[in-house]
Amino acid sequence: MTPADARHANEAAIAVLVRAGADPEQLHDLTHTLSGDTDALELVRDRFVRDGFRMGGFSAGVLSLVQTAKLDPEVIGAASDRMVGYAKAAGLAYEGWRAMPVRRASWLDRLQRGLIERAPLVR
């Protein structure tokens, strides 16, 4: 996949999430997946965990790393590019990323959770 193809794929995935109701300004958990040799996956895992990614899962030659970020094509593209680079160097395959849409809470939800105050009743 060329860098232009990767950018297009990231933008298309973001557009699908937005159509599904995602708010691009909210933080999302983006799950990046790599596959291949277990020893190589452990090295890549350690590197990305040191850089702030969280473990999503690791079994049978498949590693998932979680990045918390807004749906920003530049941020996601930079992370994907790094994953591809590390994957190539280690003989692994970068399978891509996925996320569940995070919606902006309605004013009623925010009121009920105490995130906004009730206005005093004016008579």
C-alpha cells in the first residue's frame, strides 16, 4: 500500500465512522492490529507501549495496540505509518486499524451526569 493509498483508506474509515454518528473531536480508542512472528510482535509491542499505546490483545501471532486520539487523519496517518515501518522492519504485517464511533453526549446526558449545572429557576 502506498502512502497515498493509506491516507485515502484512513480518510474513508473516518468518513464511515462520522456517518455512523462519531464526533471527530471526541477521543476514540483506535485499535491497530499487526500479525506475524510472536517474538517480533513482542518487540513491536514493547516499543509502542513505551510510546503511550495500550495493549488491546495478544494471542496466536496477532497483536492489537490501542491509541486514544481524535479522528484526525494526520494523527492516525502518522501512527499507521509508524506501524507499517516497524512491521516491515520486523517482518510483520500491519492489518490496519478500527474504532467504535464515540458520539457527543446530548445536553440531557451531560446534565444527568453532572457535567453541566442546572440553571436556577427564575420567577
